[in-house]
Amino acid sequence: MAPRHLIIGGGTAGMNAIRTIREEETERSAITLVSAEKPYSRMVLPYYLDRSIAESHVFTATARVLRDWNVTTHLGKRATALDTNANVCTLDDGTRVEYDDCLIATGSSAVRAPVPGADGPGVHSFWTLDQARGVLAQIQPGSHVVMIGAGFIAFTILNSILSLGAKLTIVEVAPRILPRMIDDTGAGLVQSWLEQHGVAVRTGAKLTQIDEVKNRRRLKMAAGGDLVADVVIMATGIRTNLEWLKTSGVKINQGIVVDERLRSSAPNVYAAGDVAEGRDLITQANAVHAIEPTAQEHGRVAGANMAGKDVRYRGSLIINIVEVCHLDVASFGAWDDAKAETASGVKADRPAYRRLLWRGDRLIGAIILGPSSDIWTTNDVGMLKGLVQSGVALGSWKAHLKKNPFDIKLAFIATKTTGSLLPETILGRPSKAPGETPVAV
């Protein structure tokens, strides 16, 4: 009898797993997909918001692709319970799906600030396609948009809001913007850049209530004066979708605890993406990395193992890269390790910034920002990521970088980092888009 694979979640991790199963299996298996939404890419929603792409280009696996892959689908349905003893998943309409193995890739949901009025009209999250539609329908040229939260999610849609002709104010409760991505120096440079481009920024600002006044929203602040907005966007974090697994018996900490093959405590149950708590490449400790690159890699590793291969995962690297008003901002690995040896350089007039962190002679983290128009910024983003990801020994080049933190290229080439990275490619090949769809997953 052909193996029965169940994929729960139609995001990046789930789609990569399905494709990989079909590529790696030795006999044709049965694949069932359960997904609350039609498969689409969350990462392209900002381009949908600014009308750079049509809604049809958001989707990653069309009905035709899923038919070509011979996937049985339960779209628009949610998993509500998993019986790991009987190998049965129950859906919200009562359907019971039996499996031989399954992948849990149910992702995350947006979380709003716990203040009165946060669920009222004119207040939006931006995480799903439906939520993106709601934001797009309300923003008009000249609208005042207030974004609550100045983290990575907020910054992915900042350009789109401005391109629609809106006025933007960012409100962040932390003392600096991008508090989980860059340090004080970097945040100061980015904030000044945003203000030069007409974006108002309020840090250390606590929202206490949202009221509706004459079809607009009044945001009451603990200090510093209230704000009036046409549209409010809550970019205040995400929560992993794990509640439905409470009675499953699967071990859950911050996420579903997985081993190096991405198996959970139930040997035939895998987890990938935002819900998985797996190995961090730098620290080797377990961590949840709710980012697109990790979901992609997790899906491919889990899919290969479900197809009968023996693939072990080295660990995921925390990566955050965003471009705001033509300024590239990125951080990799243990960029905030207080015990690391560091070196940094600032060119405030450009603006440009590098911060490098070492353990011994190996780079374990980095922060980089600079104008998108500078080719050296683009090159350095990739090379710094490569140095951190490969863990290559820098030897005497460490001293060079400490003195010259902007001179990344020579150290990257001299240490033959490219050669160190090539063998680490997941399954020895890049990820591809399903069928002829325009979005890679």
C-alpha cells in the first residue's frame, strides 16, 4: 500500500514538503493537504498592497499544480485535533483524515495589542491575504495611517503604505525601532532616514485605547499626546498556531520540539516553519525561527525524510532583511550576543553601518545597513550572511575586519567561503516555484 502523507498547512513549509516528497520518493505516495486558505506567499503581500502585482500572482500552487502533484485537498478547512495513537487528524467539519505520517506546518497568526478598541473598525492586522485586502480597501491618497509596532512585520509594508500616497506615523512601545533586529546605533540611523522621508516615529510610546470619532480613529497614548488616524495597522507580533494540538501528546515548548530530522516526539509526526522548535545554527540550542528561509528549509528537509530519505538539518540561521525608502537593513545570527567580541563602523552621512560579532575567529552575527543604490551594500549583505552561515575560520582576516569592518569582500574571497557554503545547500539544489506559478516557495 502506498504511504499516506498528510500535510497540515499550505504555506511555505507545506508547499516545499509536498514538492520534495514528489521529487524524492521511490514509489508514488498519497498526499493530502489540509489548509485553511488556498496556498499563497505571505512574503509577496506587500507587493500586492502597493499594486505592484495582481492578486493572482500571490498564489503559489494553483489547482492545476496540485492536480499535477496528485494531491487530495481540504482547502478552507482547519485541523482541530490530532490523534497520534490512531494516526488520525480531525477537521473542523468533522472529517477524519488517516495518515501514515504527517507534517504540522500551521504557521502563525497576527496578535493585536491588548487595548480597548483594538478590534474595532478601521483597525487592521497585516498577516493574511484577507487582511491585506482590508488594508488596501481603506488606504487612500492623503490618508493618515498609524502603524502600531516598529518591528520586521511593520517594516515590510512601510514602503507600500507610502507608495499609496498615505501619511505614516509609526508608534513603538520599545525605546527604539526594530528592537529585535538591530541595535541602538543602527536604529538611530534608520529612524533619522525615515524622518527625512516624511515618516513620523514615536518610540517609548504606550497605546492605551482606540476610539472611533467621526469615522476616524483616536489613539490615546499614555504620554506625548494622542493621535488621530484614518487607518490603524496593528503590527504587534505573531502567535504560533498550536492550540489545536493540546490533546495530541506531541511535546510542545515554545514550539513543537523537533530533532535534526524535524521529527516531533511522535516519530511519524514532523513539524516545520513557525510552529517548529529546532536547532539554531549558531547556538545549537532549540529555538523558534518564524522566518521565511527557515520555513523553506524545514519543509524540504521534512519532505525528504517523509519520502524515505535520511536528511539531517544543521540548524536554522536567524535572518532579517528589509528595505525601507531605499535603505537596506539586515541582521544575521547572534547579532545581539552581549558576550561576543565586536567591531563596528559608522558612516552617518551615507548612512552606512556595520557591526560584526565573533566567537573566537568565527563570525557569529552581523548588522548591516546602507543605501540600496550602493552596490557594495547589496554585495556585503550576501557576503556577511555567508560568513555567518558557513562559520568559516577567519584566521588573520579577523584582525583585518576589526580594523576595516566595511571591507568584507577580501575576507570573504580569501577564506573561500563560497566553497564552504556549496555543500550545505539543502538537498544539493535550490528551491523552485511549483509548476509555472510565478512565486517560489
